[in-house]
Amino acid sequence: MEVKIKSWCCSLDTAVGVMGGGMAALYLVVGVVAVGWVVLHSGGDGLEVGSVVEVDSLDEAYSDLARIEEEDATLVYLVIALSISLLGIMSSLLLVVGTMRNSPCCLLPWLAWHMVIILCCIGSGLYTVIYFLFLDDERDVVMAVVSIGPILAGIFLIFLWVMVDQLYTQLKQVIQTRKSQNDIKQPNSFSIYANKPRNTSSMSTRSLRSMKNKRHHHRQKEPSRKSRSLEHILDSSSNSSNSTY
């Protein structure tokens, strides 16, 4: 399945980067809302562990226990909401960094985490719809309709996930083509380096030949120089003998 963005809109990496920034802001809002809801919900007078409370009837004691259990459940919901928001913010920021640096590895955390989110949204939505329509003693159609919301959110996230996956495949293809081009260039460089010692050996043989030729030429010149020196000596001796006479 491929997602193609029209040329008048923007490029794929730009769209994914903007989407990652928007989702990071959305996760931040979810975390802040969860913390504010817990603070407002537990703003009343709570019961401390080990404290003694006077009650007038068992109904009042049961109501206090129910309130304590509700506060514990609220803390559990807060931990879940903060975990989802923190993981969502981190994966979305990595997505933005991956689009800026063209790094497919930075896109993998977002893909993995949002695959889990998609499965949880669709699974929880289907379960709540089935529960409120068939499993509950009193059928609640309103809550069943409200439970369709997570299913729609999961379907919307599927389209975003496919778009990010398409960018991931494109970046992987670019990296593979660069590696193949580098592998093609490396044998040529090796052949150039292999030819260099041959050139140096040929140059060395040429230099040796030239040196031999120079020595041979020098040896040929030495007898002629010796003969000329002998002639000069003989001429000088003959001149000296003539002068004595």
C-alpha cells in the first residue's frame, strides 16, 4: 500500500516531520491534562494509611473504602497516561530528527510504538462495544457509540503509520543505492593502486638503463682522453730534444 502526496501539498519527508511535531505536542497535552485531572480529582480530603476514622454505619465505611480504591485506580490511570505521553513524545521527536537527517533508524521507534497504539485502540474499542451491547446486563447504546472513538482513532493512525513506513522504505533504498555505488567505485580505485607499483618498476628499469648507458659512454671517452694525453707528452719531448740540438 502506497501513500502519494500531491506535488501542490508538500514532499513526503516534510509532511512526516510536521506530523511528528504535531503528535509530540498532542502527547504533551495529554500528559498535562492527565496530571491536572488527577490533581483536581484528589483535591478533597484523603485518608492516610494507618489513620483511624470514626464511622456511624457500615455504609459509610464501605463508601470510604470505595473512595480509597478509586484513588488507587486514579493513580494507575495517571501512570499509564504519563507513560503513553512520554513514549509518544520521545518517538515523535525521533521521527522529526530522522526526517531532518534522512536517517531511517530514527523512524523505527515511532513505527513500533504506534503499531502497539493502533492494536490497543482497535482492540479496546471492539471490546467496549461488545461489552456495552451484549455482555452488560443493561444495554447501553450511548456508551457503545462512544466506544467507536478508539476504533476510529486506530484507523486514522493506520494511515499515518503507512505514510511513515513509506518514507522509511525510501530512505532505506537511498542508502542501499549509495552503498552499491561505493562498492562499484572501490574496485577501480584498487586497480589504480595496483598499477602504480608497475609504473614505478618500469621507471626504475629505465633509470638503470640510462645509468648503464652513461657509464658505457664514459668508458668509451676515457681511452680517447688517454691517447690524447700520450700524444701531448710525445710532442713535448720531441720539442725539447730539438731545442737541445
